[in-house]
Amino acid sequence: MYDSVRKPVRIPTAPRGLTTMDIHHFESATLNRRSLSRSLCSTLALITALAASSLTGCGFGAANTSGTPVSMTTIAGKVHGGVQPVVGATVQVWAVGNAGYGSAATPVGSSATTGSDGSFTLNAYANCPTPGSLVYITATGGNPGNGSNNAALKLASALGPCGNLTASTFIWINEVTTAATAYALAQYFTPTFGSGSTDSFGAPNTTQAQTGIANAFTTVNNMVSTSTGNAVTSASLTSGVGTITATAESAKLNTIADILSACVNSDGSNTSPCATTLFPAVTPTGGVQPTDTLQAAVDMNLNPTSNNAGGSSANLAALYSLQSATPPYVGVATQPTDWTYGINYSAGTDTANQLINTAIDIGVDSVGNIWVIGLPSNTAAESLSEFTNNGTPVSIAISGSTAAPTGLGAASPRNLAIDTNNNVYVTTSSGSSYLYQYSSAGVLTALNVGGQGYGMTIDGNNNVWIAHNSGSAITSLDEFLAGTIASTSRVEYPLLTGSTNTLLSTYAAISTSGSVWMASGTSTNIVYQASGMNGGATCTTFPCTTSNDSSLAVTYTQASAGGVSTPWGVAAAPGGNMWLANSGGNSIALYTSPTSFTDFGSSATLNAPRKLAVDGAGNVWVANRGVAALAEFSPNGTVLSPTGFPHSGLSTSSGISIDPSGNVWVSNNTSGTSANAPNSIFELVGAAAPTVTPVALALKNNAVGQRP
């Protein structure tokens, strides 16, 4: 559970969201796709190894995945507060907790004390729980160069699997590594702040929760080098499929580090910048003030507008002013509107590999991998591509290099969805209209569904639903039973004929109560809820001969028009409710029934909103097509991003999805080579509550709006 500013609140530590059978589904699906063994430890090792293959200076290699404790080697490093060494700091390696979010970490080996130059050496020690155990390192207290111990000083670096630390590992701990660690792992930090708290990172001992925290560790590698302490500006993520350039907001990370530095390089007393400015300005309404710099860095991510009784704008200005006249790190030139941090993943003008081409939709599978469909742009063709959670390309599943049904040909992919077995589905709307299934085993199946199969969603039983229009007055809702893409498994529920009931559906979603919601995405402003689907006419050609829904066991209810204006995205909310993006009205609507809704937002926050995603705290995230900013609302519609979260890596955003680590992923629907976002996807790091993915799995386990 979270409060209105995403501050974590302690929750029961019992596993949620995944059943034992689901775990087996995940493991067999990934086994098929990559022909790899899928014990939990090897999963974490795979994720880490993929990240390490793309970046240098991270200290991550191929993990030793045996499950027995190991003796560690000697490792060394330095602790700095800005340009000054921290003398007498206590350095300790920790293994993340596994009893729940923010659960107590376990010290690994003995601690060390930094010398006169900030250096430390951790001698050979034992007790690393397993080689695959995720570890981080902290530096507490010490003299930052002002002659006294600073009890508020707490710096950190995320290290990854314990078994990858070697004698050549050199660890830098400073404000930049602290900011990167705090942002990537904020959702896993202790929910109890204050002098009595024990700073700790931890996650529940379930497959997807452990995958989420492991993925979060790899995200750190795209943010900072733990061997140099420098922010990563850009990195080339290369595989046999192609190359993606990750461009991080390094200047913003440096600004956050500069703000922390004002506290680090002080005596930490009640009259220091820590107590007078940093701690009160980052504390959310109703929260407890931090007592160290690591807690403060986490709060900057969880409360990115610095909103509390002191006022958002006043707090933002006060924090920005904490930087010294000559800050240790090169930050942004002007005060940001918030502290959110992002990474842009660009394929550039990659017309040969077609990795990301005018990305129109994006999804996340159960292991946190990212799937993107793209429209043709310039000389690049349509594509369905897969990336690891750190942006490394895995495969181009389907491309426009060949004609349908083995390729996308001249078709325009519109929507994608992923089932509980990690099979990926794509609809196309031009040329020959196909429904594609790319299975977790890498097998492609395609079916010509006729007309335009546009909006698509998948329920918890893996039934695939298409809101289908034929280009004429006859429109239907089609169901493919248990994800079987064949004419014999297709059930059609026609709508009534006539212009008032014609639904040119652009998007669709399943509610937690099992009904299908469909939005037109056009100025016709039509939204339908379909319920009671337990009959239907099985057909092998389109359209079916039956065109009157009165003979079928299904009810179509048109939503009230008051809250609908060019409706686009729809997303399930807890309790059977639905969120709807009103692109033409710059608002989002929460429907408790087709005739009962409440509008939220304004042009200050929303501009042509397209798609929606609900995170593990029930907050709803919105991709704005008309402005380079994301929006966030609480479950009851409270605006958490008063002026949006702007980022240069966003451009005409379309699709949006949230992964099990709490990262928000956005597809940039920009044609060609926009200066801001050429053929790219964007990641807002650690800003949302970790989410059960894919959506079909959340529906299956009644986990919409819950964390894994």
C-alpha cells in the first residue's frame, strides 16, 4: 500500500500475486524461449549477465549460481563526499532481505573503516548466503573533511550478485552512486524512516518479486559506474540482434547528488543543511523526516514534487538552492519541476534491424522483458521487438521484411498484449488484417481476421479478445478461446447494426469483474462495456451471418457520454472499475459502471492522453501524446503530477506499461529521427509501485493494483 505520494507503507510479508502453478508457467515459458534452465538463481544470473554484457565498469559478470554459502575475496574501494574523502566511515556489505518489501538486509562479512584518503579494504570473509544473493554496500558516518563526524551521512552502491565480487572489484561510494541506488531500488527500501529505522533493501520471496529486485539492480548499471562513481551519460547495448543506445539523464542525477552533497559535507547537526532544508523538504505529507542521506535520496524519488505542507514549489526551490557555488558534479542548468529520472533507449535510424520504428505500443512480460510494436517510418518497416529490462535487444520477433502471414508486410500493427504464459499477441489494422501470436517458444502463428482487428485485450484465462470492425456498419467483439489463434476457436459477438452502435474500437481492456471495455479512439466518442459473454456465434468467415446481439448471451452497454471525448486508452482498476483516457478532453475518467463516472485532471496535467497503466499501488499513469510529460494520479484521482513529469526523452507518447521493478515504460510514437526521441522507448526509473505483469496474470490472480 502507498499513500498519495507513493511513500511505501508496511504491508504483510506473505507472498502475493503468484501461485505455485504460475511459477511453473513462468519457468517453462522462459525455458522454451531461451532454452535455458530456469531455477530462480539462474534467472537472476541471466538478468545480471545480460546487463553486464552491455556495460563496462559495473562489477557484474556471469554469476556463480550454486545455492551454497561461499567465502568472499578481498575487495577494495573509496568513499567520497563530493571531492573530499570521508575518513572514519563504517563500510558494510549487505545481502537484500527476502521477507517482504523493505525487509531487513543481512550483513555479509565484517565491516571496515575508511582511511585518511577515504579508502577501505574488506578482507576475505565468509557468509555470503549464496553466490546469486543480491548485495549492496553502505558507508555510514565519518568525517567528510570538516573535522567532525557526520551522523547523517549514509552513502550506498548497488553491487549485484555476491558471487561476482572478485579481487579486482573496485567500489566507489559517493553521492552519485547513492542517488542511482536509491532511485533504482526505492520501491524496495524500508518503509520506516527516522532515527529508529534501519536502512534496508528487500523484496518478498516470490518469483516475480525477486525478478523485480534483480532487474532493478541491473538498471543501476545504466545510471552510474560503481567502479568510478561517475554518472553514465550513454551506453551502447549490443547483442546479435542490433544496438540500442541508452541515454541517461546524467545531469539530473548529478543535480540530485549535488543536493545530497550539501548534507554529506556538513556536520549533520540540527543547524546543518540536512536538518534545516534537505530532510524537511523531501518529506511527503504525513511522512517521517529522513535522518540520513540515503533515506533523503529515496524520498526524492518517492515524493518527486517535494510536495508537503511546506509547498511543492518552495521545497523544490529550496532543494535546488542547496547546491554549492561550485558543485562537485555537473548538474542541470535550471531548476527541474520534479525529481523524476529517466533513460531513453534509441535505435537511431536503424532501418536495417528495425528494432524500434515509430513505437506505438509497449508491454512487459513476466520476467520484466519489454515488448514493442512499431509502425513503418522513413525506410524502416513494421516490427515486434523484445528487449531485456535494461534495454538490450533480444529479438525481432516479426518484421515487415516479409509479407503476411510470416511477416507484417504492409500491415500496421496497432496493439499488443501478453498472456500468462508469455505468448505475445499483435493486431494489425491495414492491408490484410491479421492477429499474430508469437509464442514463448518462438513460434509464429497468424490468422487473417478480416476487416480491422484493432483493440485487443487478454483475460486471466488467456482468452484473447479483439474489438473488431469490418469497415462497414457491422462491428463485433471476437474471442479466441484459450489463446488459440484459429478460425475454429473464434467466437464472435456481433453488435447491432446501425450508425449509433457502430464501434470503430481502437483500444480494449478487461475489468477485474470480467467485462470487456472498448473505446472508439475517434471523435465518435463511443465506449461500450460488454458483459455476460457465454455464448456467441462461432464463425469461420467475417462477418458472421448473425448480426443481432439480441440472440446472444451478451449485453452491450454504452457508457455515458459526459466523460467521453475522443476516448483512447482503457485500463482495469481494482474493484471492477475502469480508467478511460479522454484524449479530446484532456482528462481521465474513473468508471464504476458505464453510467457512473468521475472525470479527473486538466490541461495543466494532461494533453491528448492516449494510454493508461495501473501500478502495484493502484496509481494510474498516463502517456500524454500532446506534451513531453507523463502524468500520475492516485487511485481516487488525486493528481500526483500537477504539471506532469516532463522529460526530453518523451515525444508523442503512445503506449505505456509498468514492470515488476516499478519502472514506467513508454513508447515514443515519433516518426523518423526526432531530435528528442528518434525511434525510441523511454524508462522512468523506480517511479511506480512494482506491478504484476503481464496484465493477464494480474487479472488471473486478482492482483490488479497490487505488488508482486
